[in-house]
Amino acid sequence: MTVEVGSDRRRGYSSPAREASALATRRRIVAAATTLFLADGYAATPVRAVASAAGVAEKTVYLQFATKLALLKAVVETAIVGDDDEVPVAGREWFQAVVAEQDLNEKLRKLVAGSSALLERTGATFAMAQGAASVDPDAAALWAQGKQGHLADMTRLAESFLAGDLLPAGATLDWAIQLLYILIGPESWQLARIELGLDPKAYQDWLLNSLTRSLQPAP
């Protein structure tokens, strides 16, 4: 299934003031959608409710986002990276610092700090998106694309461990990808933080200890 999720920003006359106004409107729409999707669920929230909460006409929402699914995508992506700049996680400074780090303990410290901050910011949004995926086929396709993106990011990290000779003896690249994909996945965060009730510091300690015990060479 191919899902068209890109926004539909109309071309026309532009100026710095006009572009700034459009960006501010877009941000209000995304903020309103985030609040409503988290409170009421994606499926139960009509676009007109988002428009009302953002203080714009429903048509204005569709001028910024071609479909409701495109709006969901913007909500999720803004939560992931923390802003609306079009720079993916793998292009962010913290991620690049983890990839470049050659000391195992420091690499794991940076990885836990960066990934836990991301998951704290996105945990509720991911849970909402996964719920949407369970009832909406297009949202399910979007969720699957997101999981593929997570796999690609974890593969890039695992490759950096392998390239730096930081994997335990006998460990393969596939093993490292699986380890990172599972431990740093949103599902694991949900289990630890929400179901088991770990606070953010306890979660970070658990994640760091789990990664360290898995990746440190055997004595």
C-alpha cells in the first residue's frame, strides 16, 4: 500500500512575513492536533475540531496538510525530533555524536541520554499512533513506515559499534541490530515507564545497565 502523506503547501507569492505567518499557523495546527489526538484518539478527532482548537478554518488545515493522515505524520515527526525542522533523527547532532564515539562506556552514555530524551518526548504520541494503526489502514501503513525508520536508525548505530570493534566476541551485526531495536524501541519504553511505573531516572539506569551488560566484553 502506498500512502501519500506529504503536506500540500500551495505555491504562490511569498515574503518573509507571509512565510512566517504560514509557519506560525502550521505550528498552531500541529499543536492543536497533538492535544486532541492524545486526549481523544486519532480516529475520534475530526479535522474540524483541530481547526477550531487552532483558531483557523477547516480549509486552512487542508491548505497546510492534504489529508488527516498527513497531519498525523506531522504530529509524530514533530514529537520525534522536537521541532519542525526537516532533519531526521539520524541527522541530529546527538545521534551523530553517538555514531562517532569510540569509547564504549561513553558511547552508551550518549546513546541512553539521547534516546531516552526522545522517548520521553514521544512515548504518548507513539502510543496514540499505534492505537490509530489498529483501526485505520492508512495509519497502519504510516506506523509500519515509522518502524522501518526505527530499524534503519538502529542499523546505523549497530554498524558504528561493529566498525569501532565494540561488540562482544562472537556477536554479529544482526545481533546488535536486534538488541538495539528491542531495548530502544517505544514498546520497551511503554512497558518500563508506563506499565512498570519506572521514573525517568530509573528507566535510564535500567537501559544503560541492560546495554552495558549486553555489550561489555566477558571477563
